[in-house]
Amino acid sequence: MEFKSVFRFFVTSVGVALLHACTGVGPATNLFRPSSPHDQYGQSLKDAKLDRTALGADWAAAGERALRDSLTISIPYRESGYFSANKPFAVGYRMSAQRGDRFLVKVETQGQKEAQVFIDVFALDDRNRTSLQAASKADTNVLAWEPRRTQNFLIRIQPELLRSGNYTISITREPALSFPVQGRDSRQISSFFGASRDAGRRRHEGVDIFAPRGTPAVASVDGVITGVTTNSLGGNVVFLSDNERDIRLYYAHLDRWNVNAGQRVSIGDTVGYVGNTGNARTTGPHLHFGIYSSGGATDPLPFIRLGRGPARQALLPASRLGDSVRVVAARTFIRSAPGSDAPVVREVVKSTALTIAGGTETWLRIELPNGELGYVASSATETIKRPLRRFALTTSTNLLDAADSQAGILNTLPSGSSIDILSVFAGFQLVRSMNGQIGWVNKGTLSY
């Protein structure tokens, strides 16, 4: 069967299988069906027996590899990249997150055909085992997600098969809750969670937000007022239950209330007014804001602190995506994250071949010829357009499609022909023949 026929069969089979795939995510999903659009797509490949093809198997393998060979980033972050219809692609980004954070993951694509991109978030345990936490809905390239506990997570990005295009991923963080004092933000917090109280006999179980007396204290969530009362420490207090997150919000030292028990409120509704009742009579008016869950008091700061705004990394020009480059310094480090203090993945020598898989203007996300991924400073690389040197072959030499002795043979270059040496890797050299064909040759087959 010629290539075009195979291609049409592949696309048609996937499309038919996806028509019957479950589109739900979460507890309502059928227990005997995959739990995310990514898994549903993978199952559709199996149903059409396309997982037995090289392309289908490579797609599944790329998704699994992204969970192991993830790259580390700090939020907010953005970078650009490229995926090819001829080579299944997936990338994993490792990050730390706190309960109370809210993340927005967005993937924008540009290509001749619209591409669905699967966004999956996995929690990582102490042994780096993954468990799915959230997934973008089918046919959307955006995911808003809140971690339920403080730990490390991994975001996997993987497009569907047989699509090519450029993409930009951006990840930003915002507080999960609205700020509880009208006209104020986390810069007005002056006393934090865990601070010593009563000569060390207790600790501060919230944050203090100072504001003029009578400033509205507002609902940080949509929820139900479960308590309107007075106590010796908090004075006039209000409890607001957030059933979605299984937490209770505590508003204390109020000058007066503006709600009743059992009342349903929306974000921004006034629950009371800032004062200094209770044990705050000797201090200026402020709101003591606390969060309680089944485990007791929780630091409210991550829930209400200002976000860092949009990611501002300068994006790599689209024209550079997929380019081959080489190392210019005698000693260069490939790192696990885009920063000079990030852990080293490996050290590479001068003229080592790299492919730009994505990144920013400052830090390139590169792939080594053996498939290893990492980041390298853009300033440590140069284009391979100018050859390192020209070499005349003394014997016929096989031109290979990879830096591997078992790689496929693209051509056999005759003795006496000239080649331009472009870069090196692990005993192989990337060369360009006089007719412009590029491939690898085993350095051991060349005589100098």
C-alpha cells in the first residue's frame, strides 16, 4: 500500500475511533474507559489497531517518556516550540506548587491545520511516580487547575498525530481566592501565619490585613455563611464555608457583621466591616483572616497573595525552531532547567550537535542526537551553516540518518568526494555532501 493510502487509512481510522470515545473527565467517566482525553485518544489508536504501527507506538512512547525526562521550570513561564507530523512529540515540565495556588496553562498553536493538544497535570510523589490530577477538556488547549496539596507536579503537553506546527506554552499563577478586604491586596498583610503569640504559648493561625475601620471585609469565595458569632480572641467573627475546596474561611475582629448564618454569598459580597474587636482592642483596625480544613489551620497566604503576572520570557523566533546548531565553547553544560544555576544533565564538548526543540531567546530547549533533552544558553551555540572544515573522502562512506551505527543508510558517498563537516556527537560527524544532502558518518571510517 503506497504512503498516501496508508495516510488516509490512518486518519480515517483515528477519526472513526474518536467518534466512539468517551469525552468525560473525572468521577462521572465510565470506569471501563480512559479517564482523560489523552487516554481516550490513546485508546482510540488501540481500537483501530494503530498502536501496532510505528507512528502509533512512537506516539505512546513519547507520552511516557515525557513523564520521565521532564524539564524543570519556575512560574510564570512561557516558551515556544515545534512539533512535526513525521515525529510524535511530547514534553514534560516539572514545577513546584502550593495548595492555594491557581494555575492557568495555555497552549497556542500555529500550523496549516488546527491541532488538538492534550494538557495533563500529574502529581509526583517522593519516588517520582505520577498520578493524574487534571486534564484539559477535549478540543481545548487551555487548562485552569488548583493543586489540592503542596508538592511537585508535572505538566505534559502532547499534540495529536499527523499535525505539524509551532506552539507557545504559557503557565501563570494566581491566588485561588479573592482578596478578603476591599481595595487591598497581599501587600497590606503585616502579620503572617505561624508568628508567635502570648509569649510563645500559641501561634498566629492566619494573616492580619490592616485597613481603616469600616472597610468592607468581603467574601473570597462563593459559599455559605456557617457562623456569625463573638468570642474572646476574635471578637465579632464570621465563618464562610467553601464546599468546593472543603475549607472554612475565618473573618475576625470585625467592627460589625453584614450577614446572617445560613446566608449564601458570592465573591465580593460584604460579610462585615474591619474593626479591632476581641483581643485586638490595643491595635489598629485590621482583619484577621484564617483558613481551616479537616487538618486544622492552613496558611492563607498562598490562597490570597498576588500573582506574578504574565510570563515575560522573550520568545524564540519561529524561524529558529527545529534548527540544527552546535556548541561553540570548549566546555558547555546541558541543564535540566532554563537557568545557569539549574542541575547539569550532561557536559558536552565543542562542536557537539544540538537541535532546537523550543525555548526562549536566552535559553534554548535542545535535543541531543541520542534523544536527551535539556536547556543550553543560546550564547553557547552557533548555526551550522558555516562548516567546521571540508574533507575529501579517501574511501566510499555510508551517509546515515542518525548518529548510530545501526542507523539507516541515506546514501553511499563515493571515494574522492568532498564533504563539509558541520558538527559532532559520540564518535559521529554530521556532514553535508556537495549536493546538499545532510547526514551522519562514523568518524572511525574517515582517514585524516
